[in-house]
Amino acid sequence: MTLAPSRTRNIESRWRAGRTVAPCLLALVMTFSLPALAATQSEEASPPPLAGESNAEAPCFDGRLRIRDLQHADSTIPDGLARVYDVGLAWEADATLFALRLGCPLLETGYQWEGTFFSKSAQAFFSTDTIETQATDDDPNSIPILDTSEGMEVLFVYLSLVRAGFDEDALLGAGGGVTIRPSTDASPFGPPTAPKPEVYYHVSILQRGEVVDVWVASRDGTIYQYNSE
């Protein structure tokens, strides 16, 4: 069937109009979509501040720890440890400290210390954060104790990370913060290259779109990582 010349011209006109409109619609969609996408990515990269918090220099001002926050955490250790021990010993009289974690308090600025205890009589671990117990079949004599009798500090972790080239504004993993634990042959903590026995401070650092796990030795501030090979 052959179309009349007038109908052919009408079809060609509509076809040309469609080719012109389509790129315009695509450009319009991209105009509105790109800012929304950029905003989403920005929100993921930089959590919003807590309600009513305007001081972006305050530790945990948006509910997340940064490397720079470790510079001023030492003053909170005595009170933090006292509370942690009170909760742990209220659980079991023979509870011994196994690990500590420095994180952010809920919906507040500042620092929060939590502990994990082990009890031989209960044959279990206890978290002061969740108030939960976890039974274990591990040999009680193989569970190391995190000794805090001579004090602790976090400032050296900040200094070691900055000297290693990490951005002091880099976020630490939301679920980890700073985890402090002894590492022994029976209960290793950290990469195989990290000497034992030793106490290590573990952080997950979010930098340049990657998560970098590092263990900082308490003895001399040396940083250890798993080999990528």
C-alpha cells in the first residue's frame, strides 16, 4: 500500500519532532536526577549532624567517630573504665576484662566506652553495650585479660595514623570505633604479621571510597595490616 504524499509528510514531521523532543526529555530528566543522586552520595559520605548540634568540631557531632576525635579521648578513660568495670562485675564477680571499645553515645556528642568481659564461672562473654551474654567452649585458661591497671591512652593511636598519612577527618567504621584487645597465640587479634603477645587498637578507616583496617600496637604505635596479595 502506498501512502499519499501529504500523509507521508505528516509522518515525517512527527518523526522529526519526536527525535527533537526525546533528547530534551532526557536532558530534563538528567537535570532533576543528578542533583538528587549527588545529594544521596553526599549524605552517605557525610552523615548529617545530630539534631540541635552546630559544632562540627565536637566528637561524634554526627554520631560517628573521626580520626581527629582520638586526639582528645584520653581524659574520658578513667570515668569510662570505672563505669565499664561496675557493669561487668555486677554481672559476675569473677568477670575479667577481655576487650574495650571506644564509640559514640546515642544521639549525643562526646565519647562512650564499652567493655567485653569473660567469666570462668559462667563460661561466657558479656557485653556492657548490649547487656548480652554469649556462651563459649574455649578453654578458660586461653582467654587473655586486657590489663588496665597501669592506665591506658588513645592519643598515640591518633598520632600513628596521622603520621602514616591518614586524613584526620576520615570517618571510622560506625560499628567498630576503636576496639582494644590483647593478642596471644591462643587468642589472636590482628594480622599474622603482628607480634604476640601484644595489645592492639583496631580501627576501620573510611578513606577515598575504601575501608582500611589497621591494628596499632600499644607498645610502640606500629601499624599492621593484612597483606593484599
